[in-house]
Amino acid sequence: MAMLEVKNLSVSYGAIEAVKDVSFEVNEGEVVTLIGANGAGKTSILRTISGLVRPSSGSISYLGNEIQKVPARKIVADGLAQVPEGRHVFPGLTVMENLEMGAFLNKNKEENKANLKKIFARFPRLEERKNQDAATLSGGEQQMLAMGRALMSKPKLLLLDEPSMGLAPIFIQEIFDIVQDIQKQGTTVLLIEQNANKALSIADRGYVLETGKIVLSGTGQELLASEEVRKAYLGG
Ligand code: ATP
């Protein structure tokens, strides 16, 4: 059984059908990527999985249960965390306070402390800046903070919405290294990206979305080698 199974999912905003009959799955332990151009429907799919948008039809099953009608807070409590596009750290709160917000559902202080230690080991830059206002961090650091905050909830499945967007090349590589590291530590990842090259290089499997539909799927390596993907997304 797949950890996440999306079946015949459609999402509409009034007359706009943003997602059309999309089906895919994510197995435990995998990094799966959805790639596609601006407006292909990637964010709509993620927001529907995390319960922020309701589908017009189709089903989403997570750990064997259908969740398309379950409230978002309950989905998070069941171990599914999303890092939204554009990071959204809380300005006016320190780095530490932002991380603590990620653990608000877990009342076990010792566990949170141990988890925080792990997160600081993975993101040493966050520890150096733990007392700094989150708003003063650079874009790359804010992305790390948003990922660290999501990891504070010890998710089974992490949804990442374009983590490399708008970042300097040096941070982009670091972010993808971190995604691989998160997988190694046992968290399953669904990664949405416009940076097809990097995303496919680290993904076990991928799906290509065009105007709301899946047009291609395969292993990361297969898609990287595919002529269609090379032409459309990798510059020839
Ligand atoms: P991007 O990379 O730009 O975020 P995306 O692949 O994530 O693109 P979506 O954000 O899911 O794509 O958008 C898919 C389509 O749905 C687009 O045509 C977009 O304009 C439309 N759309 C998204 N959100 C809304 C909304 N709240 N109301 C109306 N239309 C929307």
C-alpha cells in the first residue's frame, strides 16, 4: 500500500479547472517530485493534500485513510507537514520561537528538545541565529527555517513547495542536499519544483504536470534522460 495515493483528483477555482484527473502515489521512504511550469497546478495539488483546498472530485488516501474531507489540523496531527511556497516564517518571532511553533502539537518537552538538537545539527546556521528575528534572515536561511519548523512536528510525510525558488545557486544545492538528508533520516518527501534538473536528480520517481494534467512519469533518472523533459524543462 502506498503511503499517499491520489486518485483522479480534480481541483477547480470557479470556472478554472486547475487540476484535471490527476493520479499518482508516494511510497514510504521515497522522494517523489512533481515538476511543471508556472501555473501547471502543482501548488493546488499540495494544498489539496494538506486539506487547505477541497477537490471537486477524486480521492486522497494517506496511510490507508481517505483524507479529502478531513480538517487540515487533523492531517498535520497525523504526520503530514507542508512547507509552503515563499516560506512564510513568522516575522517578529525569533528563529527559536519559529521552530517551537512547529512543535505546538507535541506536549512532550523532552522529545521536542531532542528533536531541536537534531534540527540544529542539520541546520547549524539556524542555531547560530537562534535569537535573531526570523524576518532578518536571508532567503536561503528562511527556507531552512521553514523546513526546520516543519521537521519539528516529526512528520512522516513532508510536502515541499518549490524550496529552491528565488534562492542563490549556493543555497539551491544546499537545499537539495538537505532534502536527501531528510529522506535518509526516514521521512518521505513529496517535492514540487520548477527546477526540474535538480529535483529529478535526487528523486526516486517523478511526474510531469502540464496545465493540470500528468503527461509523463518515471524514475528520476528516466525522466532526466527523456527527450520530452529535456526539451521542455532542461533547455534542450
Ligand atoms: P506556480 O509554480 O506558479 O505556483 P503551480 O504549478 O503551483 O504554479 P497553481 O498555483 O496550482 O500552479 O495554479 C494552477 C492554476 O490555478 C493557475 O492557472 C492559477 O492561476 C489557478 N489558481 C490557483 N489558485 C487560484 C485561486 N485561489 N483562485 C483562482 N485561480 C487559482
